Amino acid sequence: MPRRKYGRLRKVVEIPTKEKCSRCRSGKYCPIPGHSGNEIVSSKNWKGPEKITKRDGKK
């Protein structure tokens, strides 16, 4: 049993390809650059006011 001198032992993991990435296949956000899940595209249009002003602070 190896001693854990500076914390947990970490296993080296290979980066999955775009086709085999479980996050991209499930439609979730993927932190790996270049994958389809890394691109965030909004499916809704903004229907709010054109200009937004900040509220005055309570005094």
C-alpha cells in the first residue's frame, strides 16, 4: 500500500474523442475545448427591455 504523502493518488485519464465523450453525447456542458458540448448556444431570445438600469441602493 503506497503512502499518501501529499494527498490523494491521481490516475492519469486520457481525453475522450468527440464521438466517445459521454458529456457531449448526453447534451450537457463539456469543459474540453473543441468538443460540441463546449459551445454554449441559447435556445431562447431575450424578450426583456432594451435598456436596463440598476436599482438605487436602500438607505
